Amino acid sequence: MLACLVLLVPCVLAESAKNACVDCHAKLEGRLKIVVDETAAGVHGHKGMSCTTCHGGNAEDEARAKAPGSGFRGHIARSQVTELCGSCHADGSRMKTFNPSLRTDQLSLYHTSVHGMKRAQGDEHVAVCTDCHGVHDVLPASDTRSPVHPLNVANTCQRCHSDSELMKTYKLASAQFKDYSESVHHEAMAARGDLSAPTCSTCHGSHGAIPPGAGSVANVCATCHVLQAQFFNESVHKEAFPEGCATCHGSHKIKHPDDDFVGLAKGAACAECHSADDESGRTAQAIHDHLRRLEGQVADAAQLLDRATRAGMDVADAELQLAQAKESLTKARVRVHTASLARVDAELDAGITVAAKARSSAEEALHERTRRRKELIVPLTALLAVVVSLGAYIRELERNGRE
Amino acid sequence: MNAASRVQTWIDERLNLDEALSPLREKTVPVHRYSSWYFLGGLTLFLFLVQLFTGVLLLLYYHASAGEAFESVQNITNRVQFGWLIRSLHSWSANLMVFCAFAHMFSVALARAYRKPRELTWISGVILLFLVLGFGFSGYLLPWNTRAYFATKVGTEVAGQVPVVGRAIMIFMRGGEDVSGATLTRFFGLHVAVLPALAIGMLISHLLLVQKFGTSVPVSVEKEWDENPERRKEMRFFPNFFLRELIGWYIALAVLVVLAVFFPWELGTKADPFSPAPPGIKPEWYFLAQFQTLKLLPAHILHLDGELLGILGFGLGGALWLGLPFIEVFAGARRVRWVKIGILFVLIYLAGMSVVGYVAR
């Protein structure tokens, strides 16, 4: 009897937790058909919220589901979405009951965004909360399944921003996602899974999304590329290029710049404005040539070190020197933003010195290997002589023994 | 009388060495078609002596702490005069010693040289092999490189699977919950003090037993000799066999030097306990068969943990191997053939599984 009671308890509890909204909507057709409580799987469900939190009504009693006084709202229009979400998410005292570190400025930021401003003007097509976060099954942004997880943000934004017909109405381009997909930033995010790589919201903001103006592009890039921005601001290009970084690197389709990006060769950014006829053009070409020289020396030393390592020689110190040379090359590439040959060379010279040391260490290791192999002949000859002598001695000993 | 003879006489008058060494002079070694297998024991002994000599030299510069071990081995390899050679000789001779010890053991097993009265010789030999494996396991960690660190982690985890006492053994071996500087210190102590003391003691016992019972002759040869006594052939241990043994030692030394010069032992990168384990981490070749077996075992066998059963199986196998002379007696004369097949199976299994483990990704 007791066992039956114990078994019955969960059944009774399950019955009491039934959702009358789902029971009814499961029988409906079309957009209104809902067979499972989608909220339950999301962050709201986990915090104890259900259909009635947003839609009002009574979920426990089917007969009184839409009864007057139950606060039943039914369908929520797009125009009501942001304010409805904000009624909780902008309420600091309510939000901190769930998590004290949660931000509550999303709604106010939204009002400052292009989306929010257009919405305020009555535009029904701009994004509201549910367009990006989902409707019933809202997941935390840290969940990889969430449309606003860093890995998914670009895909979420492109649902509208790649719609050329829709974008035409706002006189906006629609190739940003395609361009971004070919960029070094997308490669870092999608191919290497680097969540710190920039996606749409990193540069444009999320709730307060706004296109950065020409003067602020450099500031956006500088949040990550601090030194590049600092060197650029010290250079003659600062005044010449109000668009800053985007002048040479573009905005969405930012490719991984190699040393050919500098100089006067075809495709080089410098060649867009300079030629071999002007002093700056020749400086750009010299920077390119000097970078290439160190790169060649690093590759040369690396190849020798690899040979020495494969020969079993320990070249840990030389590998450290090579790492320093590579670091100097990286630093020199950053200094390209100063547009000053002297400043680039200052870093390259340090790299050339250590690369030469690494090469010399590798050569020494290979010489040492050859020396060891050559000198091996001495102990081997001695050992062979001992073995032969012992053999002869044994033969002599046994011959005498037999006699 | 020259100076050397005078010194010898002086010592003999006091210690009577002549009488003490007389059993060695009388010792003989049987000569037959399998005689070359007798050299394996001596070769293992030579490699052990190389280990002792090079190990003591390495001790002069090695620092047994997680912060300094790798750098001290780097220093030995790169800066100490002939340090690279000593380190490579130590590593190569360790591996050759394990190989020779296994070869010696299987040659003894297949020749059934463990038969009465040599049971204790067999037991002391198998214990010596276990000690040699202990040397390998404890010495592997000492350079404190990535491979050694993670292989030790896996190895001590396996020990932790032993029922009831496993966790206590694992924590004792590691000196804590994880492989750390404390593990290195323990392994160092084990490698340079505990194991050498045990191994030297056991080696002396083994050699005394060999001396007492003489060299065993394979059953088939013994039968032939019984039927044709004129075919019985022996040679004196001193100097005839010993000089031949010496030739083997010199050749082994030459092989060791060639290996050390042409294939210097790799040091790798310093262990970083916070980095993830590199893919395809494997133990040394002499533990590969056991490692691969545990990998291939299903998670559950008859509702029991597969890995646990594997470990228990190895424990039981080791105990049976140690008691091989008694198993043969227990099996009786008619089932001796099955014991021999069992020995062959163990040999093929260990060799085959090692190859599978080596090529497996």
C-alpha cells in the first residue's frame, strides 16, 4: 500500500504541473498549433516562467484560461515585443533576483539603435528582441544553440541584412555577410572556433546596434588592434585618411594581410596612392623588401633547425632565438602602420641579429653532428681491435689447450 | 716474481682468494646447438652495469624537481662535456637491457631451464625483470617532458584501477591526487635508491643460484647426451666462456655508441601539467602490449568493468608466470607440451600486441 502511494506521488505532481495552454493549443491548427511547452526548454522555463508570464491567462484551469481578470493578452504584436521584454529585462530589482550580474540596459540601448529609432517611427520591419533571440525557446547567449551565441550572430544578422529587397528599402548594401564570410575575422571565428574574434555585434554593438561612422571606425578596430591603431595615429596617414583602418583593409571583407600588402607591387595597398616616383612610394617598397628579408632569414634558420632536430640534436636555445626573430618580424609588421622605414627597421634589425644567431646555432649543431659521426670511427676501431684480439686469443688458448 | 704477482700473493696470503675463486675456475658451460642463448644473461648484466655507470654520471648534474628537472637534462645534453653521449647511452642501454632481459627470460622458459632444482633461479630472474620494468617506468618521468608526464599519468591511473587498494596505490605513487613535482621526487628516489638496492641484492642472489646449480641444458640436448655420452661437450667458464662473453659485451658497447651518436635520445618539450594531453600518447614499447590490451577491451565484460578485468588478468598472469616451475610440476609430465604452448602464446601475444600498439593511432 505504501509502495503504491510512493509511486502515485510523482503522477499526482505531474498532473498538478499540467499546462492547459498546451493542452488546448495542441488541438489547434496552423500558427496556433503548439504541442509542447517550448518555453520549458529555454532559459525562461528554467527560471520557472511559462506561457502566462508573457501572454497572461490561467494555465492551470482550462475553463478559466482566458477568463476576465486573468490578464490574458493573447497574441503579442511586434510593436509590443520590446516593451514587453523590457518590462522584466529593464527592471533591475526583478532581474537581480535571477542573477545580480545581469545587464538591464538592453531596452534603453535598443532605443538608441537604428533598429530602435526606426521602430519608434513605426517601422514594422526592423528587428525586435524575438527576431534575434527567438520567441518561446529563448536560450542564454552562452549556449551554442542560441542564435545570439558569438558563433551564430553573423548568421542571425544576415537573415535580414542579406535580404537585398529588404535592404534596398533602407538604401543599405546586402553583401556584408558574404564579405565577412571571406574575412580573416570569420575564419578565426568559424574555422578556429576563436570566440574572441569579432562578429557583427563586436563592431556594431548588439542592442544599441549602429553603423560606426567614418571617424569612429579606427576606434572600433583599436579595441582589439591597440598597437596598430596607436602607430597609425602617430603616422602621416592619420590626417590623410579620415576612414582610418578601412582605407587600406576595407570593412567587412578584411583579408589576412601579408607582406605584399605593403610596397608597390600589384595588389599592394600602398600602390593605390604611391608610385616609385615619389619618396613615400620608395619607402613603402623598402619596408616591403626589409620585411621579406627577415622573413627569408627566419625561414632559412627554421629549415636548418628542423634538420638539426631531425638529426637528434637538441637545439632548444636556437629555437628560442628563432621565436624571438619571429616575434620581431611580427612587431615590425605592426610598425608598418607608422609608415616610417626607420621605425620598422629598428625592430627588423633586432630580428635579423637573433635570426642570424639561430642560424649559426643550427649550423653548429649540424657540424657537431657530423663531427660526432666522424669521430665515432676512433672508438669503433678500438672496439673492433679488442674484439679481433680477443677472438685470436681465444683461438690460441684453445689450440694450446688441445695440444 | 713481478710486481703484479707479488701483490696477488700478498692478497692471497690474507684473503685466500685463490680458494674462494676455485669454484669459478671449475665452473663449466655446456656446448651444444643452443649455447649462444647463454650469452643473453651476461649481456643483460653488462647493460645493467652500463646503466649504473652512466646513471651515476647523470646524477652529478640532474636536479630532481619539477621546476629544474627538464632544464637540468637540457644542460646535460647541451653543455656538459659528453653529457649528450652519457644521456643517450643511458637511454639506449635501458631499452636494450629490457629487450635482453625479456629475450633471456623467454629463452630460459622455452628451454624449460626453470626445472628442478632451478625454481628459485627462475623466481629471482622474473623478479629482476619486474625490477627492470620498474626502472623503466620510474626513469621515464625523470626528464619531466610532455610525453613522460602524460604517459606517467596514464600509467598511474591504471594502477589506480586495482580494486580496493588501487586508489591508495595511485596516491602513494603520485604523492597526491595528480602527477606533480611530488611524483617526480618519489620516482627519482625509487629509481636511484630503492630499485638499485633491490636489483643489486636480487642480482647477487640470481648469480649465486646460477653458480650453485650450474648452467641448465635443454631437455632435448640432455636426452641426446644421455643416449650418446661421447657427444657431451663443455667448456671452462674461465677463461673460455668469459672471453667469448667479453666479445659480446664489446660488440654491445659498439652498438650502443653507434645508436647514441646516430640516434641521440630525444628530449622533447617540457611538461606542462595545465596543457591538454597530446594526441596519441603511448607508454614505452615494453608496456605497449598491456596498454593496447586495455584499450581494446570492451567497457563491460559480463557486467564487470573491462579495464578492471584486464588489470586483474595481468596481475594473475604475472603471478602464474612467477610460479611457472610449479605449474609444470602441477600439470604433470604428460601436459608439459601445453605449458610450452602457453609460453609460446605469451611470447606471441606480447610481441603481436606491442606491434599493434605501436602502429595504432
